[in-house]
Amino acid sequence: MKHRIFCLALGLIILTMVGWVVAHEMTGWVAPEEAKKMKNPVKTTKTSIQKGKEIYEKKCSLCHGEKGDGKGPASAGLNPKPTSFKGPHGHGGQFSDGEHFWKITTGRGGMPSFQKDLTEEERWHVVNYINTFSSHP
């Protein structure tokens, strides 16, 4: 009897945890309000975009693709799929610079955090480059 109760309790705990993870993944990846309001301190210049491109090609294109379409060579087996930055429905067009910066900084699931790997300035250069993929203002 004790064994059955233990198995039932363990099963409930596992189901609860799986449900939480699934619900979390389905709600999307939402940056906090303070991140949404962050302003990019790095001006969008040709130099900044070039620096961002160089970093993006080394650190991001494997998953997000050379064209920013989320179809990089490593994207096939990933879930959730890497973000596409293309067009008005791509993340480049609908999210603020601060949101992109926050996501690059924090990472999630298959996307690593670049907080220790890239300086703040380098992360902002990547944001400037990502914006070239879409109709971002």
C-alpha cells in the first residue's frame, strides 16, 4: 500500500513538473518590462552593423541562419525552433532593441546566454545587425 501511494505521489509530481515546463514553453519567451524599455546605447552605424555581423556569423548563424530566417544548419533538431528575424512578423520587426538584448544576454533552452561570452557593447552590435533582417524602425 505504501508503495502504491509513493508511486502515485511521484507520478503526480512528475506530471506537475512536465505540465509547468510545457506551459512555460507554450507561452513564449517574454522579456520583462524593464528590458522592453531599454534603449540601445550603440548607434546604428555601418561599423556597428559590420561588428554585429561578424559576431552573428560566428555565434548565431548556425541556428538562426545566415539570412536570419531561423533555418541554420543546426536548426532542424531544435525545439523550439530558432527565431526568424525576417519580415514584419519576424522578431526583428516586432520586438524592441531591449528585448533582443535581454534574450541574447539571458538565453533559454537551446540558446545559450551570451552574458559572459560577449561584452555589452558586442551584444548591442548584434542587435543592430539583427535589425537589418527586418523592417525594424
